[in-house]
Amino acid sequence: MSAWTLCSCLATQIQNLIILRRLSGTTYRSQAQLLGYFDRFLVGQKLAEPCLTRELTDAYQQSLLHLRPRVQYNRFCVVRQLAEYLARADPCSYVPEALKLIRPEMAHAPYIYSSAELQALLAAAEKLPPVGSLRSDTYRTLFGLLYSTGIRIGEALALNLQNFHDADQRIYIAEGKFRKARWVPVSASTCRVLQQYIARRLRFSPRSSDAPLFINQRACRLHHVMVHQVFRRLLSQAGIAHHQRTGPRIHDLRHTFAVHRLLAWYRDGQDVNARLPWLATYMGHVNILSTQVYLHATPALIEQVDHRFHHHYLTHIQPNGERQ
């Protein structure tokens, strides 16, 4: 169901579309929320007839112009899905043209945190009030886990106590993106931090195996909105310049994980190309095409690539061709 009660003149059709999509095997959770935004817009338009028109969809598109291009695209995409659904029963229902895909230069530029910034962020989380509560441990462990494993924020917030298997040093993502489950191995240091956090977490209810791993002050599962608010405050306390719309974002911790993993492989002299499929599997991607979105040319990474090419040239090319 949607996050709020649908109450526009198209509420029944919107709810039927959500039910139909979920019957196909997808959660359709985020799309349902976006349709809820459109439902609120329709309420404000005070429509008398449950029918989509060009004027109506154009007005909704104009109402989205203050948002980032990618957000505009996502919100309008579900409205077009609704229009196509309505057109099956009413050929006169208007189906708008799809928005063009966001150009790379218009998309959000990921922020790659430095090691010093990550340390400052975790140090700020450690000082969160109130003193003696679980709150500081919760946020420090959460953000540390996001960086050290690269899992998605939604996957981390959905973790239960039973999903951490300390004997095997791995966590179980029961339902990742596209409802895919996977095992995520963790390092020995990350395993120790999780063990220490859970030892303190178990002093607070609920303690059952299916209870949330990360809880708030009311002993309920952490919510996205609150986590993002806390994260922005921690950025300020850590001295990391940020903007509410452009970031840095929590999701950039996932980008940072991928870049730092690649950088470590270069420094260790590993065959990076052979290990990219490993990284794709670890991050929950179908193939390396999705993983490439997270690989960014930072100065440190470019330096390592240049060093490896220079070493290859001196070792394999110059001796054979006697080039100077």
C-alpha cells in the first residue's frame, strides 16, 4: 500500500495499478510513493472527472521543475505508467511522451570521501547525544558498515539481528534491490565492530532474532528520513561542506567503497579487470555494467593507473623496442 491514503478522483485506478504491479512479483514500494505524490497533486487540481489530459500532465511536469533532473524523471515515469494503464480501458485517456533520459552531465556527481573525512564523520557520530544511549553506537556502526561493505542504505536499515553471522563473518541481505538476496562477507575488523555493537544493542528491547539491528530512541527500526537528517548534521560537525540538494549523500558512501576497493587492488598489484566481476557480485549487481557507475577517476586512482602503465612500459615495451 502507499505511504498515505489515496484520495484523488483517480485513487481507485492508482491503487489498482499498484496491486497489479505487485502481483507481478515486485514490491513497487518506491513507485507507489511517487504515485502518492501525483495523487496529492491531483487533489490540489480539484478534478471532477477521473481522466488524464495533456494539460494535466504538462502542469504536473511543470510542478517538478524545482527538483533535480533525475527526481523529475522518476516521478514523471510512474505517471506515464499510470497513463498507459488507464489507456487500456479508455482509449481517449492521454498518454504523455516519456521524458528524455538524464544526460550524464546533468546527473548527480558522486562525492568520494577521503579517509580523513570518513574518520571525522564516524568521530562526529560517536559524540551524538544523549550520553549513555545507544544512539551514538548505532549511527557510528551504521555509517561504518555502509562504507566498509558498500551495501545500500535500505539494505542496512532492513537488517535484523539474525542477519549477522559472526562465526562466518558475513551478513545476509534478505531482500536487496529487485528483491534479490545475497551474502556479504565482512572483514575481521568490521566483524568485531558489529559484535561489539550487538553486545550493547542486546541491552535494549526488542531482542528477538527478527528484531531490527539498528533501532532509534523509541526502540523501533531506523527510518530513512531521520537517518538522512542526522547524516547532514554530522557532515557539518565533521567539517565536510555540503548542500541539501547536491550532497554529499549517504549513497556516496557506496560510491566511495567501490573506488577505494579499486584503489586497493591497484596498490596491491592485483589484476583489476579479473576482479571486477567479484566487485559486481559483492555489490549486488547483475553484471559489471552496473558497477561501472560507481567507478570514478579520482586523483589517487589516476596516479595508480599511471604508475601501472609506466611500469608496464618499462618492463614489456621499452626493452623489446629499445625506445627512449
